[in-house]
Amino acid sequence: MAKRKPQLEEPRPWERQEGESAAAWEAFLAYLDAGDKRSVRAVAQKLNKSASLVGRWSSAWKWQERIRSYENDLQKQAHAEAVKGLQEMNRRHINIAMKMQKAALEALEGLDVKEMSAKDIKEIFKMATELERLTRQSAIGAMKEKEAESEVEKETVHIYIPDNGRSGGE
């Protein structure tokens, strides 16, 4: 029984490709590292190779596609990091807000209304009604979104397909 080679993962487009020579790989890396100023001619000069040779490597090894894949991957990673950071910030802010609410509620429960000025009562009343309004509007918005989603799910599409006399019917 012959031993099978373990299956290796396909290299990502910006990694060295199977069959790519060390010289062609070195040229690709120089091309990749050049950033916005990349060109076949610049790589040829840098590596002291002919521009036509570097041009053939560029075509044969699909440098443009590989660069695009590399840059797309970098963009996906940056987006994932930004989303992760935003989620962490939201968790932190929610935690802070909950602690502040608890402290404010404890302070509010300890207040003696008889000792409060009319201005203080007015401010607390104003904040309480604004908080209620925002909360109710948020709840209504969430319900409307849910209704809209369920309406989209309920839509039925009817497709007419003529049988052109093939149904064997009439």
C-alpha cells in the first residue's frame, strides 16, 4: 500500500504559489511591497532584471489578481477589527450607563421631595419624561422593523410558465 501525501492547504493568492520560482517570488514580493508606486519596471530595476522577464512573471503568476486578493483581505481584517472595537466600546458604554443609572436611582430614592426646589423637581420631571419618550419611540421602532421583516417574508411571487401544449391536458 502506497503512502499518500498529506493534503496541504492551497496557498493564499499572495503567498508563494506551487511551481513559482524563488526569483519570481522575490519579484512578486518587491511588487507587493511597492504599494501605490508598484510597477513592473520599478521591480525590474530594483532586482536588476529585464523588464520583459518581470513582465512575463507578472502575467504568468497573475500579480494583479494576487495584489487585489491581498488588499481585499487586509480590508476585511481592518473591518473585522473595527467592528470588534465598536462592539467592545458599546459593551463598555452600556456598563457605564447601567452603573450611572443605579447610582442616580439610589440618589433619587434618598431625596426628600419636601427639601427639593421647584427647579430641581422640574428638571427631574423633564428628564424622566424625555427618557420615557425615547424608550417608547425605540420600542415602537423595533416593533415596526419586526413587522416590516415579517411582511417581506409573507410576500408571494407568482410565476407564469406557459405549458405550450406539453402538459397533456386540454
